[in-house]
Amino acid sequence: MKDFEQLVAELANDAAPVKLAPHPYLLSLKWMGAAAVYLAVSLAVSGLRPDLAHALAQPLYIAEVGALLLVFVATSLSAALLAFPDLHQKRRLAFAPAWTFALFVLVILLAWRADSPPAPLPVHSFECTLSITLVSLLPAAWTFHVMRKYASTYYYWAGSIALLSAFSVGALWLRLHEVNDSIWHVVEWHYLPMLAAGMLGIWLGKVLLRW
Amino acid sequence: MDEITGLEELMRKSMGGDKLAYTKLLRETARFLRPFLSKRLSFDSEVDDLMQEILISIHKARHTYDGQRPYKPWVYAIARFRLQDYLRMHYADQLRHAEELTGMEKNLQEDVTESGISYESISAEVEKLPERQAAILRLMHQEGYTDKEVAAKLGMTESAVKVAAHRAYKVLRQKLERQ
């Protein structure tokens, strides 16, 4: 190791003016804006579900999509805060996804109870997980790419939340695209894989966000 | 220096490329971080090494500080992060050494048997070790317990037993080499 004074001198010599990182609110707004455009383009290409008007008349469908949207907003904001070493000194806000997930689970439970008699299961299964994953890849890659420019001290969490944020975009896209009212199917092939992606993000965070 | 506004002001100037302010800031940061690290690390050399890593991390991450929020929480977040990293690596390293030494010690045991050195012949030296280390070696070599069984008996984790045994072997080896 170098002498302390020598290190300080070297660091000071390297002290050129620095371009500041954007505020995490601005960063998350950028992510949300880009995701909104991406979602709109994806839906324009793949098409909205034909029975969307009918689906939008069902309060639990609106609640589910709304809660998923909240999960996306909260995870985007949290991922932006987690990219900063001190969470931009907004610790509570960084853990906001916990509340939105609780709300989301509550909505799913309500939809589950209301699903009587159960809606028919669609004929497909894993194709949904695959589609969500494919749609989520681009937002995930971009979020990780941006986060790597900063300095996360909670890289496990940051990775997990970043992937959840990306996968919530994919899940939103599929809920707006696919004609499907089976809550069983949605939980099994949309939301549980989304949670699994969150777990995978812990490892990905360790690999990609360490500095 | 008025520390509350002083550090933030120094950091703002540093971000603008003021080398003198940056030198002052790094020195001041090292001054208030030293007691924090000293409390958590055993040796001054570890504190010095980690301090340098922290200063380099501050330098790398300085673009994430905007000069508008308090400086110290930002610095402590980085310091804690580096400290955890350091401790994790340090203990992983110790555990690896302990495992290597356990393997080595098994081979040594064979040599000891061949050369006629028994546990009894070095038991006096073992008893001079700190109580817990002596108890671990006694259980392992006199009574034949495995690391896992010793851990259960003494209410320790298996890795802690290995680390303690490793330290004991090191001391014993030095003593025996001197004899």
C-alpha cells in the first residue's frame, strides 16, 4: 500500500471538475418515460388485447394493472436511489417497493377469491413467462447499464429491484396484450416468474453492480 | 473549520476541480473515519489499508454526491460498504487458510506419528494457549472429536472452530520451531 500522503496527493492531482450524477428522481423519471415509450411501441407492434374495453369494465382487472403499475413506479424509483451509495439519504423511499408489493399481493388475493367459478385456463403456459422475459430484456439491460455508472453499496438489492422493475414492464405488456382472465394462470406464469427474476437479480447485482 | 458546512463546501469546491480543497477534504475525512475503523479492526495496519481503499472509493464515487445533502452520511455509507467487503474477504481468507491448514495438519499428524511426536508430548504447550484454543485442540486431538462435534460442544460455529484451531497451530508451530 502507498503512503497516505502520497495517495492523497495523487487523488488531489486527479481532481478534475466532475459531471454530477442526475438526481435519482430525474433518473427514475427517465427510466419510466423510456419504459412507457417502450411499452407503447411493444403494444403497437403486438396489439392490445381485443377485449380491453370489456376488461377495463372489471374493477379487479383495473386494480391489478394499477397495482402492477405502482410496483413498476416504486421499483424504478427505488432502483435509482439504490444506485447511490447513501440511497441519496432517502432510505424510506428506497424501500417503498415493499409496500407496493404488499398492495399487489392483496389485489391478487382479492382477484383469486373473486375467481369463482374459476375462469378457464388458457391452453398455453410457459410461453407467457418466455414472452415476459423477452420483453423485459431490453429494460433490464438498460437499467443495469445506467446503474453501473453510479456506486451502489447495496448491490444485491439494487440488482433485484432493477430486474423486478424491468419484469414489471414485461408483465404489464402481457396483461394489456393477452386475452386471459385466469388468475391461476397469471400468478403461475406471469407473477411467480417475475419474483424468480427478482431473486436472480440478487446474483446479477453482485456480478454487475460491484465496484 | 465549521465542520457542518465546511465538509460540504470543501466537497463542492473539489467537484469543481479545486485540488487544495480536495486535499483538505480527504485529510479531514481520514481524520474522522479513523476512530470508526479503529473500533472495528484489530490492527493499525488494517485501518491504514482500508482507509486508503475508502479514499479511493470516495474518489471513484464522488460524482454521486451533489453537494446539497450532508457529506458525512454519504462518506459513512461508502466506508461501511468497504469495511463489510474487507471483513468478508478477510474472514473468507482466514477460513480458507484454516481449511488448508486442517488438511496440512492431517498430513502433519501422520508425520508426527512416524517421528514419534504425540499429542501428549506437546500437551504442555497446548495448555499454555488461550483457554478456548487449548480446549479445541484437546477435544480434537486427545479425544478425537471432529470440527463439527467440537463446534457443537463449545457452542461455536464450525468455521470459528477452524479459525481458532488455525491460530493455535500457528502459535504451536512457531513455538516448536524455536525449540
